[in-house]
Amino acid sequence: MDFKIQVTELKDLRQAQADALLLLVGEGTEPAALGKALGGLLTQALEDGDLAYKAGRCLYLHKPAGVKAPRVVFAAAGGDSPKALRAALLAGLGPLKGGGARHLLVASALPTPLDAAQAQALVAAAADALYTYRHTKPSAPAAPKLQRLSLACGVANTAAVRDGLRVGEAIAAGVGVARECANRPGNHATPSHLADEARRLGKAHGFDVQVLGRKEVEKLGMGCFLAVAQGSAQPLKFIVMQYHGAGKTAAPLVLVGKGITFDTGGISLKPAAEMDEMKFDMGGAASVLGTFRAVAELKPKLNLVGLIPACENMPGGTAVKPGDVVTSLSGQTVEILNTDAEGRLILCDALTYAERFKPAAVIDIATLTGACVIALGHHRSGLFSPDDTLATELQNAGAAALDPCWRMPLDEEYDEGLKSNFADMANVGPRAGGAITAAMFLKRYTAKYPWAHLDIAGSAWKSGAAKGATGRPVPLLTHFVMGRAA
């Protein structure tokens, strides 16, 4: 979608050159400031009870008198925060996105002028509202005609709004990459597909991509990764991406994304109900691809590495069995008590591999545990880190990106649950605190750098009628990377 700035005063909006005009209104909006035509329409709607300054309320008017735009929507916002404006725009786009409008002009009639954060939130809302998955669905609705969005602002805040549009558009593109990868079914989004997508993005946006196969992974000694992949006919891929925005000696940030392209649970087979949603188990990998897409466009002055261990977790005659003991890249041995706790196994080898980059920090992103969904639901991602500074950075990035996370504990007592009589550790602990013991398992492989873990099992996709990937936490990660660069 094309995002532009249109410098105009509120009283001149009646002459706006657009197919549709969407006005964000709320407490503090003065109808008189909109001019006679628009102000009169707003006043009448409020008096007649067709509109109220209540979040979520909107009113569509077709070819109203005195206004050049043939479609006008008043959308009420519950405040002037980026979050409130995002919600208002999503509501206001409802009656427009399926119609004939090609160019939408959005203007805020709230007391405070638009700033960069608000502009960014509006871009995110527009991109979210207009996304439709169609790769394997020929019967999907035609793409919306609405392909251009302009934000009206005054001369004084043009620079801020332009910056918000730039960042918002890059993040929206990254979220789109993540959603598209994760939404594809498991027979399309294979490990090889993820590798091809990484190569395509690298070629298009100027970062380096290397893909390792089984022989290279065996030579490295990634025994845990190999164990998970051995039951599948699909070849594993270990994807290494590098964005160079700073000097060679500058320590990079490293993002590690869980890339289980389909998770049956292996021999510890999952229940059939909703197993189709396990195509989303590569949401962490998808978010790393999406973040690289956004970062490569924004071009921050730092170095960034992306690591994606990608494979399927399948049952079969060659699959790993409960009770098997394997040796990780770190040299530590793991007793695999549950083959459905496979994400931490592929991640632990990738976290050890990350050491070779001498990173400034490492963040792994994974749809890791159902326990995190029970703890936090679907609004906030789970954040685990022993490093207070890194945890605060990620929390602040999530808040700024409207992609929130919540910090969870890593007390040493939780580590007791991983003891094994037959290996250095077990891959699962007791059911209680399952998201924490999973993080404690990963923590054993991260002693050589600052580390954080994002459990996105509750935030990477939606179930039910709106089933599909969300593209999270691409916004959080992009804000974090840009914050480090700044």
C-alpha cells in the first residue's frame, strides 16, 4: 500500500482530493474547526444520536453535500494515544475496504496534532485491515481497491509524520512477510521454502544469506537439532542471515527463530483437535524473516544476525523416541522425555552456534509452550531474561510498537525440574510452570552473552473465525533493533 502525507488544514478538508475522507474524532473535537460543511455534518450526527464520542463508533456518509470526497467516515477514538487511533482507524475502515475507494485521506480532528508514533500506528492499522491471505485460496475475495492512504497534517509536524510513515511502512512490510510465511500450509511452507524465502529477501534487500543442510549440521555437531528432524522426509535447513550496517568489529545483535514448519508432536503425538494450527509453529522463524525485511529497509547502523533452525517434527520409524539421549552442539547431553518439547531442542543448538558471532545480545523467538498461553493469554508475549537492561529494552520496544510483552521469572529453583538420571538435563520438567522450565532449559546454553527469550505461543496467531498469523513480534523486534542503533 502506498502511504503519503497531505499537508492541509482541517477547514480545507471539504476540498480534499480523495475517494474517501476518514476523520478521527473524539473528546475535544470542535466541529466548527472542520468548516461549515464537515462541522455541520458532525454536529447533526451527534445531535441525532447517529454518532457518539465513544471508542469504536463510526458513521459512513455517501456523497454528503458540500464535501468533494464522495465518501466520508467519522470514526470515534477513545483518546489520542497511538493505540486509540489505531483502533479508531480499524473501525472506520470497515465500511470502506470492500468498496470502490482507491485513495483514502485520514485526518485527525482531535486536539493534539499527529506525531510519529500516531502515524506509525495508523499505517499498521491500515495494513492489518487490508491484508487477505490468498496463496492457496483462489476463491478469496479480490484485493481491496483501496491502495493509497494519505495522512493530513499541518506544516509544523510534517517531518514527524513522515518519519512515522517511513518506519510504519517498513514494519508493515515485515509483518506482511511474517504473516504470509506462517499462514501457508505445512506442505507449502517447508524448511526448504523458508530457506528460499530468506534467499529471496536477501537478494531483494541487500543482506547475506547462507543455508546449511544436513551434512553441514552433522559436521557441526548439532545433535539436538538433528534428533528432531530425523523423523521427517523433509530435509532440515539451518538458515544464517547477516545484515551489515556497521563496521566488521561491531558486535551484532542476534535473532534466533524457531522454525518447526509442522509439529505433530513426534512420537509424543499431539491430540488431533486443532493440530492444523501447528503449521504456525514456525512463527518465530517467520518473525525473524519479517524483521530482516523491515530492518533492511530502514538501514540502521548496526550489525544483525538471524539464525533459523528449520525442520518438521514427525513420527515414524526413524523418529526420536522418548528416553533417547542426544548430544547438543554445546557438548551437554539431553534426555528427551517428551518429543513434543522439540522447539527448545532445535533452539539450544542455534543458541550455541550464536556464540561464534560474539554477539552484543541474543534474542530467541519461539511458539514454545502452551503453558505461556495459559499464563498470559493472547495479548502479551512472554519475556524471559536474566538481564534487567535487556528485558527493559524489550518491554519498552513492545510498548512503543503496540506489540506488548510481559516479563516472567527465571528463579534458579525452577531449574530443579530439568534434572535427569541419564543425561546432563531432561528436555521437560513438571507441568506446573512449563513456560518457565522451557526458558530455564534454553538459559543453560546462553552463559556467554546477554540473552532474552520471547515465547509467542499466544501472540503469533489467532484461532477461530479469524484464524491466521498476526506477524508478531516483528513490530517489537524492529523497534528494539532501531532503538539499539539509535
